[in-house]
Amino acid sequence: MTGFYFLVFSGTQEGRASSNAVRLSAPEIFKSAPEIKSLQPQIQLQAECETQAKVIQQRISIPTNVLVKAPYILIGDYETQTLEALHRKAIQPTEYALNVSYFDSQPDRPITIIVLSSQERYQQVAYDLDRRKTGSYYGYFQSDEMRIVLNLATGGGTLGHELTHALAQIDYPDMPEWFDEGLASLHEQCEFSEAGNQLVGISNWRSQILLSALDRNQLPGLETLVQQIRIKTDREALTYAYARYFCLYLQEKRLLSPFYRKLRTNSEFDETGQRTLQQLLNVKDLSEVDPDFQQWLVGFRVK
């Protein structure tokens, strides 16, 4: 996602956040983001969100405001009007576009999104809730709690990434990890289609990680990417970049959405997605795709 947040500090008193509240000035997540009509939330889900919001807010040691828009609970050190704008101009359009391309299951449980205005506050809340030392990460998704925590001051790409994880958890909880991370990473840097109803991933900084590995003859074949059950910590940066750009490759061939839906259908007998990919790409072995993918990848080299 591009063209994100210009932050200004406001002295306005509002809720628990009081004078610490941060106001987002004219948030424009996507210049062409469609206006999405809000559906009337289910009464039970709305009540569940409101109850959970109170519990979570009490566990946070810094002043925050809360906005409940079932299934979403928005909590942050921003003014309520900023949380409202974030929901209307980022979360709703993103969910709508992801549903058009991938997800069929509507959220049936609360999804908490906690946005903080600085790295210090982000780290404090991550520790408050999860005893988590976040290091240099800008955000994370706690899948067992359906909770996103992020430093919004770094931009909105992390929101797109983690929201994809959350919605995918509902629609396809058994998605292979490499594809889950690839699809989420794709939406770190994206824009709306001309029709305004789909997200289109575009190139970002991760291409240089792949090109560096390719130049050193250390880029494994696509089969190695797809066959791994769990992403190895010491190969995490390369694997995320590889998965993202393979998703971008499939997107340009107009195969990404078909792959997602077909793999979800085939998940019982295709745990990694390898068979489904071979079928969609019309190859007997993914090694047949490596030359074309690598040649395509070279096109992202910075000149």
C-alpha cells in the first residue's frame, strides 16, 4: 500500500487517550479506495466485540481509545475520529477487495486491531498483551487471539499484511505457511485495480533480497519454496521475499486468485500446494517454471 499516514499530535481531550491522542490528518490509504456500505452487524457479534474490547483495553498500560465496528475492534492511542477514518478508508476497502479475489467466509468472531503512534508505544503494548519483545518488527498477528498489533507510524503496509493473515485465518486456516506469508506480504505494497474492487500487488524492497540470492547462485528452486512445511527462522527474509514475488508472478499471469481457491478446495490431499501449482501452470515438475520465473525476476533489477 502506498501514500500513507501523515501524523500530527493533537491536544484534544478524548476518552482514555486524553492529551496523548494522535490525530491522523486526512488519511488517504488508497486515493481510489471504494466507499463500502457497512452492513448491520449481528447483534451477538457486536456484543461480543464490545465485551472483548473492554477486557483488552484494561490490559493495556497506556491511554487508548476504542472503536467497535463488528467484527472489528479498533484500539489505539489515536483519537476516535482517526480510528473511524482508518476503518472506513483502509480496513473496509481492503476486506472488500480481498473478498472479491480470495475469501468467501465472513468473519464470525472479533478481530482486534491495535494501532500505536510510535515504536515505543507499540513495544509497550506488545509486551502488555503478549509479553512479546518485538525487536524491529512493525507489527504482528496473534492468530490464537485474532489480534493485530502494529506501529502505524511506519505506514500502512503492515496493516495490509496482517489483515490478510487475519481474514485468511477465517477463510482458509490450513493454508500452507509459505503461501500465507507470500499472500500477506504481497499486500504490503499494493494499489486498487482500475475497477476499484481488487488489490494489485506491486514491487517493493523484497525484490533486492531475491536478486542478491540469484546473483550468488543461492536462490533455490520453486519446489524448495513450496515443499517446506514450516519457514526456517534463519531463512525467513529470503523465504518471505521468494513467496511474495512468486505470488506477484502468479498475479501477473492471472493465476493467483484461481490458485488460492483451487488449493483451498484441494487442501485435504495437497498440503503444500505443489500439485495444484503443477496443474495450473501445466507442468509435470516445478523445476520447469524456474527459468521463466528467474528471467521475470531479473526485470526488477534496479538500473
